[in-house]
Amino acid sequence: MIRFDTPAWLLLLPLAALPWLLRQRDAMPNTWLATLPRDLASDGLALALAGLVLALAEPYRPEYTVERVGRGAEIVLVLDRSRSMDQGFGGARAAGAPVRGTGPEALDYYSRLRAAQNRESKGQVARQLLGDFASRRPDDRFGMVLFSTLPMRVLEFTQKPEAIQAAIAAGNIGRGLSETNIGLALESALGYFNDRPYTGSRIVMLVSDGGDRLDAAIRDRISHLVHKHRVAIYWIYIRSAMSAGLKPAEADNPAAPVNAEAAPEYFLHRFFEQLGTPYRAYEADNPEALQKAIDDVNRLENLPIVYEDVVPRRSLAPWALGAALLAVLLLLAARTLEIRRWA
């Protein structure tokens, strides 16, 4: 269906009939109409006038949606924007505890830590790999939440590559805050699926270098939303140098309970495991491990998905102008071939 931005110009469309109504000044008398040649000049002039009027009316084809079937998922990226993500990869110790003292081992450890912090930050590497991940999944619909103290919805569900890459790059603007609230970020991410029909795999991909202590109320809300919307959770945990990891040594010893203050990532990991929804966790303490984790997600989540694609609005004014220009050129060509006098 064709629509017009300024339909009032269409009132001038009857002017296109003027070339047929006006009497030509150099018309020749003829007693038999069948011998008259076709008046191509009038036809061309009428077409040119009609094209100009239509172009002024600015015709366009409105946007519309089409249903497509691809392979992919609806993915909400939840990217940690806290201050610690601005630091470099610090490596990981087997026991998960910092080195104490001033001996050779401690000096070597802190030397490696400083060297790691001078390289690209965890946030930079994560954004680069997420951008590559999104570019390899053209059928996915991506949303994105950045969070530190509070979550920010920076991208609603879309398949537009430019918008997705711009949203991922936007996480590099400014400096992050020192606190994180993963609970609110997850709740905001799960809200993306409200009032949406279930058409295929749904994923919340959390990329963070720390955990969080969730109170009972927000745990209940997250559990309810996860089961209501049938969402899988992937946690790419970027391990810091001082972190005990998702499974600290104390977790294997019932006599030595794990300190929630010291290892919030462990308790967040246990909460995800007990949700009863598809869940995978990846520990990455260097860019290579982070790349491997993202590649694994890319391999696993590649199921059929039904989605609606928006075909954008398209202006038809250039076609009307093109028709008018063609008619004028034909008139000029005919003018040069016109016979002025009979032999």
C-alpha cells in the first residue's frame, strides 16, 4: 500500500491532462484522423507533469513485518560495568588466595599481576569478544543491559548489526562504579521477555568478574521469571587474581563452611545451579579462556527460531522523479527530430 507524506500536492494531478486539452499552434489540418501520427509529445509532457506532482507528494511504502525462520536465540547480554572490569586479567592461583609476604614467590606473583593490568582490561576484551560473537549470529535477536550499582537497558531486542555493535561499544564510555548489583541486572534482563511469544531459545548471558549476595526476595523474583519465561542462563565469570573462584577449596570440606562475604560468586553459582533451568558457568582468567567460553555458547545455542523481521519504510519519490526525467529527455530528443516544414 502506497502512502503520501504531503498528499495535498495530488490536487495538482489534473494538470497532467493539459497537453491533451490545449490546441497546438502549429497544428496541420487533416481530413482523416487515421492518418494523424500519435501525439507522443503530449504523452511525454503529461507523464513528466504527473511524475513531478507525485514526487512533490512524497510517496512511500510504509514499513511492515515478515515472519522468518532461522537458527539462533533471543539473547540478553548482561555486561558488568563495575570499576574492576577496567582492570587487566590478574591470573588465578590454584588455592584462590592471595600471596602474602615478600619472598620470591610473592614478588613474582605481583610482578605478573602488574604486567596483566598493563594489558587490555577485562571489559575491553569482553566487549571485543561479545562483538565478534554477535557478528557471527545474524539470526539472533540481541538485547543488552549494562550494570554496576543499577542496571541500564541500552538495547532492546534487535537484529540490526550496527545497533548491536554500537550498544556493545557503549560499555566503554566513562568509568565504572565500585559496586555491583547483579540481582537487579538479572531481573531487568529477564524483563525483556515480558509479553513476548515464545518462539525459540531464550538466553541471559551474564559477563561479570564478581558475584553478589542476593536477598531472599530478589532470589524469589528471579526464580519466578526464569521459569515463567523458560530462560537459560550462561555465566561467563572472569576470574580475578584474588578470587576463590566458583568452587573454592572450602566447598569440598563440609567442616569448613565458605564465607559468603569472601566468596559471593560461589553462592551466586550455587543459586543458579538450584534454579532448575538450563545453566552453564565458565571461569575465564585470561582472554583465551574467555574466547573459549564464548565459542562454546556459540556452538550450543543454535536451534531453530521463528522471528519477525521489520522491513523498513521505503521512499518512492525517486521513482516518480526518474519517470519525469525520462519523459523530459524523450521530449528533448523528439524536439530535435521534429520536421519543421513539409518538402
